[in-house]
Amino acid sequence: MSRSAHPAGPRYADVLPEGHYSPPPADLNALDPKVWARTVTRDEDGVVTVGGIAVTELAERFGTPAYVLDEADFRARARAWRTAFGNDADVFYAGKAFLSRAVVRWLDEEGLNLDVCSGTELATALSAGMPAERIAFHGNNKSETEIHRAVEAGVGRIVLDSFQEIVRVAHIAQSLGKRQKAQIRITVGVEAHTHEFIATAHEDQKFGIPLAGGQAAEAVRRALQLDGIELIGIHSHIGSQIFDMSGFEVAAHRVVRLLKEIRDEHGIELPEIDLGGGLGIAYTSDDDPREPHEIAKALNEIVTRECEAARLRTPRISVEPGRAVVGPTAFTLYEVGTIKPLEGLRTYVSVDGGMSDNIRTALYDAEYSVALVSRASDAAPMLVRVVGKHCESGDIVVKDAFLPADLAPGDLIAVPATGAYCRSMASNYNHALRPPVVAVADGEARVIVRRETEEDLLRLDVG
Ligand code: LLP
């Protein structure tokens, strides 16, 4: 690795007026356990290790950029969710956050169920041996082929998202001589405190059937009339990266109110409710997420209280965390390329990836942290913007962060908390080859999703 010298970048206090920057952390070499995977630590030479392996070795063996996933941490978080909710509830990992066959096997071993939202996610889950009855199938526009495949495979539930889909699923199930277990996804009208693009329970968006105007009650009426459907419950997902439990409280209240209306009208008590996923994680030291046991306690209390008030038996609860399981367990490892100090502004640090491996900053204005990981440094903090190598000025990985002022091309830096929605939303923009996912555990590293190659891309281009 080359380590050429370069002029030190501007210092934060010189370039931003007071109050417009968070001060740099007291120790740039420290790794906040809130944002880094659990086995991440810095060894006595200053090199960061994960699962007992130095990042320098990982970069040499697998190249950069690479997503590095801490398997022990993933399993521990999955287990914590499972334990927190106990045997009277179900935890469905939301595969959209990150899905691979290795991950499916870990989830199966740790006793979690799986939520998929496309035929190909379903195929991935089945090919890794996840029992179909532990799979929930989601989506606002499932194709007939996808529904057919899911019903035929025997998925544990289909989450119905529209009036048309209720009929479609019933019809397909009947044609296969089956009765498909299903939930109806409703929108409860909650404004979740998160980015507009990832909030899903307000009415003016594409998911679910609104409670408002009696539409959800009408959907229940129709589903109950169809032989191909066994209606087992109501589903509500209010959004993603949420810290405030009050949105869940309102959602649970409204879902239970619907259960009561169903009981009063049809004389049946639906046995399950699903409160979705959406629990936030720490991307920077400023975020304070709740632990699974606190979330389980809060949700159980809310539902029990609401059901007691409505004189209903407490239904079986399920949840669908994606980000909160996998998000904190991985980081993206990059090699520093060009470093460009902009007089009076900030220093732009270019890495060998960018918006093709992490679109979240450009898309949601997401905040991330970053650290120099191939060595420790005592140099002063330098205000940086970490950018990628794509032909777009919005190609930003970390908007504002501090790295040591002696940062040099060839250094390795890592962006923590990239386990969720980074590989799964990665693209081939500028014909970038999507990075591998390398799982590390107990001093061993293995590729669980390999790096794309030029041949992979050229094979798709059939001339
Ligand atoms: N259940 C349903 C029905 C969902 O739609 C989602 C996420 C989840 C569960 C899992 O939510 P989580 O626990 O991971 O927050 N690409 C965005 C997030 C989109 C979330 C889509 N649905 C991001 O990068 O922030």
C-alpha cells in the first residue's frame, strides 16, 4: 500500500462557524461500541480487528471495498430478539435488509422466522433450507407467479396488501386445493418520525389498506368470505429507523380497535397481530437505540393493555426487525484514494466505492461515522467528507466526519453500521462491481456473497 504525503486539510474550526459542527471526538482512535460490531477492537499496533482478524489482512485477501460482517454479533442480536419475545411471540427477520443463504441458515439455527418480499427472496430462503411455514410473504404488488410459488411452497403466511390481492391469493390457493394463512396489512394513519421515504403508516402512500373510511374492515369482510384464505391476523408496519415508541403505541391501539370491531361484527377473535419492524439503530454516537428486551416489554405491555380494555384475548404478537438485527453487525471497508483539501471548506476523501455500495446517504440524507482502521494516528482531527468514485456530486458516503489529518492514500477506512440496506440496495452504477460480503468469526473469514466480476456484468450484456 502506498502512503504518499499530502498537505494537511483544513481544520474544522477554521471552516465552519461555531454551532455548525459537532466537535470532533476526544480520541479519533476510539471505536464507539454503539456503532461498531461487537467483536471490533483495535490491537496494540493500532490495527482494527474483527472476529480476531485484522482489517489489513481482510483487505489483502478479499480486496476493497468489502462489507465485513461479524457473524457472532449477528447471531447474538438475532438471539436477543428471539429471547426477548419468548415463545409466545414470533420474530420474523426482514430479509430485505440483507439476505444471503448463510444468513438464512444462521436465522434458522437461532430460531427466527423470515419475512420476504419478492419471489427471489423467497427462492433464496427456500434454497437455504428455511422451512416454508416459517416464512411470511410481503409486497404491495406480488405477481400471480410469485403468489403461486409462495402458496405452493406452503409459506406460513401471506400479508395481503390490497383488495385485488385478497381475491388473487384466494383464487390461486383454491386452484391449488389449499387454504392460505394470511394477514391483512393496514395503514393506521400514524406519522412515524423518520425520513418520508421510509415512513409507511400514513395514508398517502402505496402500502396496505387504510383503516380510515372503514376500508380495512371491508377488506376483513371480503377475506372472511373466501374459502382460499384463512385470515389469521392484522399487520401494521409504521416505518423504519424509528426510536420513539409512541408510534407503535398508537398503531397497537388502532389495530386492537379493529380486532374488537371484527369480534363485534363477525363473532371471531383473530389470533395474531404483527407490528412490523422499524426499530432504529445507532449510525453515529448521537443515536440511542433501545435494546430488544426493552422493545419486547413495551410492545407486550401496550398490546396487553389495549386488549384488556377491549376485553379481547391477547393475540400472538409478531415483529419484523431487519435493520436492528443486521445493521450494526457489518462495516464497509474502503481504501483511501484521492485526498482533496478545499481551502476554506473541507477535505474530500475519495474511496474506492461510493453510492453504488451505499446509496443511503444520497437517498435519505443518512448519517454515518467513519474511522481510520489500518493504523492508529495521533494527528489532529480533520473535517472530511467521504465520497465515492462515481460520476455524480451527490456520491457521498459520509457527509461530515473527522479523520486524522495525516490520512494518506492507501490507508484503510471503515464505515460502521452498513449491514442493513447497503448490499441489498447496491447497484452497478458506472458499471461498479458490487462488493463481496465477508463473514468473520473466531479468527476465520469466508466470503458469503462474492464480489461481482467483469465477466458477471458482461454476461448480462448480450450484445
Ligand atoms: N416489515 C415490513 C413490512 C417492512 O416494510 C420493513 C421495511 C420491515 C419489516 C423491516 O424494517 P426495519 O426493521 O429493517 O427497519 N431502505 C430503507 C429502509 C426501507 C424499509 C422497508 N421496509 C433504508 O435504507 O433505510
